[in-house]
Amino acid sequence: EEGFVSYTLTSGRVGVDHELRRDVLLGAHATYDILAYNHGGGTSTFAGGGASVTWLTNRNLHVIGSFDHVTKTARSGGYDDNIMMVKLDFGL
């Protein structure tokens, strides 16, 4: 079908978590993705990593701060993305 884009994705991720204190958790991860487009469309790669801190305030609330960096390369060039998030989760 014309205009239809399909690809094969190969992906890998490695992560590690560490309990700094009873109420503070540290995390880090690295990712690597390869997209191989069908019908001679070339490839794109995404490489990145990130870190997070989770503060367990009590049984029902925790605050997560995270930072992720991703680098994309393709035939048309590459670019970097930096994403910083703060998240509040409530649970029962």
C-alpha cells in the first residue's frame, strides 16, 4: 500500500535500581533501538539513558523525578532530546 510505513524494531534496555535509604530509591537505565525500515527506507537509531529519584513520602504517596536523554540518528541527520519530569503518584 502506498504511503504505508513499516519497519523492524530491535530494542535493548539495561537498568539498575539502588535503595539509598529506606525512603529514597535511585535508578539508572540505558537504551538502544534500531529501526530498519522496509522497502529500502534505511535505518534510524536511538541511543539514550537516564536517571531517576523516587521519594516514598508515606504508604500512599511517592514523588518521582527523572531525566532522560535520547540521541537519534537517521539518513536525514540527527538530533538530541532532553526530557525532565516530576511525577506525583497516589495509591491506595
